[in-house]
Amino acid sequence: MKPITDEDERHFRQDAQRKTIRIPPPKKIADALSNLMARKGYARVLAVSALDDAWQAAAGERLAGHSRPGVVKRGVLEVVVRSSAVLQELTFAKTKNYETIAGGVVPARRSKT
């Protein structure tokens, strides 16, 4: 039998390295849950629910029955109202409503009007 040389050992290590299957580390559970929530839309459902709750508290029982929060675009909340009278009432109470919603859902920001 022929003695093992450094070159033979090098070839053996290279061959073993080529045949080795690399298994990636497992994904973090937080990343997996985040991806799942994004794909299924659960985060949006939770955000809409929080916005609805904040709107109920801000508008009050009387006005909340005649209005609902719409979408938030660029930090501006659209409010859907049943009539112009409800719109006018909400306009009068805008500052109070804004502070209640901003405190419960989004960071404080000035409204335009």
C-alpha cells in the first residue's frame, strides 16, 4: 500500500467538501410570523380594528353611528359620513376628535383645513 501524501489528503478534503450538503440555519419564528401576517393581511385587519375603536372613542356614540373611518393616505384620515349635518358637527369637534385618535392610534400630526 502506498503512503498517504499531503496531495492525497488535500484531494480527499476537497472531495469531502464538494459532497457535503450545506443546511441553512432555521428561520426565526418572528420572521416567519411576520411574513405570514403580511401574506394573509392580518396586520391590516388589526390596524383597521384599532382605527375603528379609536374612531368610536373620538366621535362619541352619537356621531360614530352616522360616520366611520375610511382609509389613511399619507397620514390623513378620510372619514365617511351619512350627511352634511354630521360632517358639520364633526368639523366643529375636529380638534378634540383629532387629539383622541392621534393619542390612540397614530403619532401626533396637524390636520389641514
